[in-house]
Amino acid sequence: MMRSIALLFLYLAVMLLPLGLAWASGRPPRSIGDELASGAGLVAFSIILMEFVLSGRFRSVSGHIGMDVTMRVHQLMARTAVVLAVVHPFLYQAPFAPQYPWDMTRQFTLSSDFDALASGAMAWVLLPALILFAIGRDSLGFRYETWRLMHGLLALLIAGLALHHAIYSGRYSQDMVLSGLWIIMFLLALASLLFVYLVKPLSQAFRPWVVDSVRPAGLKIWELTLSPRGHKGLTYRAGQFVWLNVGHNPFSLCENPFSISSAPKDGQNLTFLIKELGD
């Protein structure tokens, strides 16, 4: 419980850190609408970057609060980011104009740089599309594996566009400290994707398992037993589950979650009871 609470406070701290850095930059305040617009954009971008960690199946996160809770938080925060991102441009009151020579902090105008604004507009359009695509995945007829890959790549594209927009167009994000934070968070988001799709499969390739037996255990229920090949197996607790990938290479996205039916003291082999259902 304490670790779950600590993770919650850590999440909130990272989400609000850009707001704190913007406030600490000491730039003169603008109208309430302009400040709310910047704040909405800062928090939305922070949430987008943290979504990569929530969806990465990291044991340090989901192992303490549960996979179902992790994914539910991922979904709720994604929708929160969409709302903040959608209202972000409509709250501004200052005009788009070239920077005045005597207004070095852009207190009275918004950036008119077309490239920086275009990247933000593209991210603004793609982000709701990403969420709607996720909500309506079942009705669109995509295989889960295809959708998962497209979801991750599109999210990375949105994050890259938002990073460009924030650094080259954002008033507060042009500050060295905040822009550095954005770059670090973007690199961590990219690293989480590389870990999930490259590093983790590589490590699994060096710790293979083989199908030891497949036996009927009931009506359309099969007992599948795996044995480790060249390593000591898996340390687990009763009630835990694994993402099982049978008959494909480690880089395949064709995997399913199954609870382990064997006991931790039964030895190195893992046993699963699998019903003939779905794929």
C-alpha cells in the first residue's frame, strides 16, 4: 500500500513539475487566459510523456498497483491529456505577432513561427484521433497486435511533434531548464518503447523456454507445461501471471496473459491451464 501511495505522489509530482518550473522561471505574468492556456499545454504534454511508462508493463509500476489498475490509469490520464490539449489553443488571448524588441519574454504576443505552430497543430489533431482509435479498436476490426504497434508508433510521433512545438513555440518551454526536462522525459519515453520492443525480447531470446507437454485437463481445457532451457527459470509468487508467447520469435507481439497454475515450490517448470477460447 505504501509503495502504491508513493507511486501516486511521484506521478503527480512529475505531472506538475513543468508548472513549477514555469512559475520559477520568473517571467512576468500575462492574462489569466494566456496563463491557463500555457498551463493546460504543459500538463497535457507531461501526461503524454508519462503514458509511455504506464503502458510499458514495468514490474516496478504494475507489480505494486496491479496491471488492471495501471491500464485504467493509463486510459483515464490519456483522456485527461486530450481535454487539456484540445482547450489549450482556445484559451489564448494575446495575438500571434513577431516578437517586440522590448518584450524579450513574450508577455504581449504569441509566437508566429509557422513550423513550430504546424507541429503543434498536427499533434493537436492526432492526439484525439489516437484516443478514438483506441476506444473504437474492437469495432475497427484490427488485430490487437497490429493495433498495439500502431498505437505505440503514433503516440511516439505525437510526442515528437509536441516536443518540437513546446521548445520552439512555448513561452515557458524555451527556458533552458524546462526544455531540458522535456528532452529528458521524451528520451525516457523513447527508451521505454525500445525496452518493450527491443531490449526485453532480446533478453528473452537468451532465456528460452520450451513446451514440455500439452495434456487435456478437462472439457476444452489444456494443461501446458513449459521448462526453462539453459537457465534457472522464473521466480514468482502464487497468483501471478505471465505474457505467454508460444510458437513465435521473441520479437512477435502475439502474446496472451495467463495465470500460472503451478506452485512456486513445484520446481523450475511452469504450468498453465488454458481454455479453448479466443485466439
